[in-house]
Amino acid sequence: MSRLLPPMQTVSTGLVVAVVGFFSSFPIVLQGLAGIGASADEAASGLMAAAVSMGITGVLLSLWYRAPISVAWSTPGAALLAVSATPAEGFSGAIGAFLCAGALTVLAGLWKPLARLAASIPTSLAQAMLAGVLLPLCITPFRAAAELPLQTLPVILTWFIAGRISRAFAVPAAVLAAMLMVILNAGGQSVIPDQILTKPVLTAPSFSLATAIGIGIPLFIVTMATQNIPGIAVLRSYGYTPPAGPLLSSAGGASLLFAPFGAPATCLAAITAAMCSNEDSHPDPTLRYWSAVMAGVFYCLFGVFAAAITGFAAHAHPLLMGTLTGIALIGVFANATFAALEVQAEREAAILTFAITASGVTVFGIGAAVWGLLAGSAAFWITRRTRPENIARR
């Protein structure tokens, strides 16, 4: 019977996982989609497609492998989109970049040398690139506190106070506070969305080398380094060993399938995988996969109402939405910065990667994240080659 119906404890765990996973980061996804030229309808469709993609993929993988395989949208990837220049082709160019990143993920699952190449990027540089991407977004709440204090300070304080009680619910609590601010500052106007159910919007992709290099490849790298590889590691730390190749290919395949509807990237989750895999999920390790299954079901339900969420967010001041995005990423930024600077011998290369990425420069149509990673990699290689112990061996 346990294989036919989920235990109630896993249903409640799945709901908590879905609430944390969705409401802690949907403002980042909306910000990212808007940053690369999506219209309101396209952003709603993208949010829906991202939620449904990770929901269906998580359900199928968890049932197939009988393991708590939690799947997510790429939060760092969405943050990357938020600071990327809109492609010359518009949102259709971004769809092409999503397909490029998805195809590379499928290939990484099928062809081990590509997976090893992605994993060989020094952790310090990958995390430094991520930290550089996140810095402008994490500054926004404090700019907003000076320019829009009556709306943003209550949200920041709610996030901080709730975080002292439960880190997992800090951002969802801030979302509720932001909703209250929108209602209170509506000036008597209705903030009820015109559309409740989400209508999928299919966008034909456009492809260009500049967009593939400037968005597609960085999206693949940051998702592999900060989501897919840690997600597999978390599962293994709890004793679950599904094959990595099919997991990557499945996540990449879902990305390819849902990208034309606006979903940036589907990937393996790390934080929510831990929530599904520990003893709080269920005392019996063989039944914990149901938590990931139920989380996937709830993700799909949330996705159906993405239009209502997007419509409500449209009534919010841009700085208020920027505040939600920034505070949702502060923890990720702190972890990325620590990981980037942890190894003393690699700090100079990591700081170079971080500084160039955070600068936001675009050269030859290629964004700062690529240039930061290239410059940091060059510095990393030169530093290693010129260490006294390495010179002595020659």
C-alpha cells in the first residue's frame, strides 16, 4: 500500500518543500525573465513552465528511482538573466539560449567528458562568478530602503525577523509582507489579477553565436556548478545513488521541452533535496521519495496559478520586487563569496573573476560573466604554473 499512496508525513513535507522552493525564489525568476525582454504574458508563461517542468521531472525521477530526487528551476541562472543584457533578437533570442543550455546539460549526461569538463572548473571561480552576478541584485534592497522606505523596510525587517525563527520561511514571510504593502499602497485600486489561470505562450527561438556564448553557456555553467553537481552530492550524502548521467539528461531534456514556453533551466535541487532526504521527511528512508513526488505535484499546482502571481506582482513598485529578489539571494551570495575565497592560493583569481563579473561590462556582445570566468581561469592557470614548487619541478 505504501507504494500506491504517499504517507501523510511525506504529503506535508512535500507541501513545505514546494512552498519554500517556489515562494523563496519566484521573484528572481520574474526579474530574470523581465531582464531579458519577456512581456507580462511571456513572464507568466515562463514561471508556469518552470514550475511545471520541475514538478513533472521531480515526480517522474523520484518514482522511477524510488529516491527523493528534488528538482528545481535554476535560481542562480535566473539571477544571471536578471543582470544580462537583453539579446538583440529579444526574448526569442533568450529562448534560443535556454535551448542551448538545455542541450549542453543533456550532452553532459550522455557524454562524460563534458560533465567532467564542467566539473573541472575550479569551485572558487564558479562561485566567484556567481557572487559577481548576485552582487548588483543583493545591493538593491538597501538602495530601495533609502528611496522607498515605507514599502521596503517592513519587507526587509519581516525577512530578518522571520529568518531568526526559520531560515526556510524567511523569504515566504517577506513575500506576504510585500503583498500587504502592495494592497496598502494601491490607492483604492483593485489589485486582484485579471487572469487567474495561466495561459501558455509559445515563443519561437532565435539563435545567434553571441547569445549562445553570452547567456547559454554561462547559464549551463552556473547551473551545473551550483545546482546539478551539489544536488547529486546531497543525494549521495543521504545514501541515495541514482546514476548521475540519466539525472542530468532528464533535467536537460525537461529544459529543452519547456524552454519554448519561457522556462529558463530545469536542474537538480540541493537544498530541497536535503529537506526531502532527511529523517524529518519520513522515518523510513525507502519512503522518503514520496516527499519529492508530492513537492512536484504542488509545484505543478502553483504553476497553474502563475498568471495570478505575475498579475499581482505587476502592481508592486519595481524597487519592492527588487527588494524581494535581493533578500532571497543574500544567503546564496554569502555562501558563494565564502566558497570563492576559501582557498587562499586561489583568492586572486577568484577576486578577478568576481570583480569583472560584477562590473557588468559587455564586450563584442559577450557579457561580464563570461569575461570574468575567462580572466579568472587565465589568472588561475598562470598562478599555478608560477608557484615556486611548480617551477622547481621543471
